[in-house]
Amino acid sequence: MNWNKVGYWVLLLGSLVIGVLAGWGGFFIFEAKVPAAMQTTMLATEARVYYLCSGLLFGFVIFGWTWAGIRIASNFAVAKTKRESTPQK
């Protein structure tokens, strides 16, 4: 089993959960700020879908930035290890 792939799947799942929670929080703020007289069933449904889809997109953005950070950090670590292991003249 390749643990790097498992780690990336866990990272993706965690990022998506954080994104959905952020979208859900945005929807609750929407419900609290928009007066009940102005809310319709259609508006509430559209807002719920919009905020949850935005949260999913936010989760993918979190995953992308984190993945890029991991790749950059690992490349620097490999380069540093190579510099330290080569004999100096």
C-alpha cells in the first residue's frame, strides 16, 4: 500500500469537509441576516445549493494550495539532502 496516496486522499477528504463546513456556516449567516419576510422557499434552496457548492470549491482550493506546499517543501528537502550528502571540494 502506498501511504503517500492514502495521505493525499485523507488530505482531500479533510479539505472538502472544511470547505463544506465553511459553506454551511455561510448559509447559516445568510439565514440569520436575511429577514424571514424576504425569504422564500426557492431563495432558501438556491442559497443552500450556492453556499454548499462554494464550500466544495473552497475545499478544492484548500487541497490544491496544501498539495502545492507539500510538493514545494519536499523538493526543497530533497535538494538540501543532496547538497549535504555530496562531498565538498
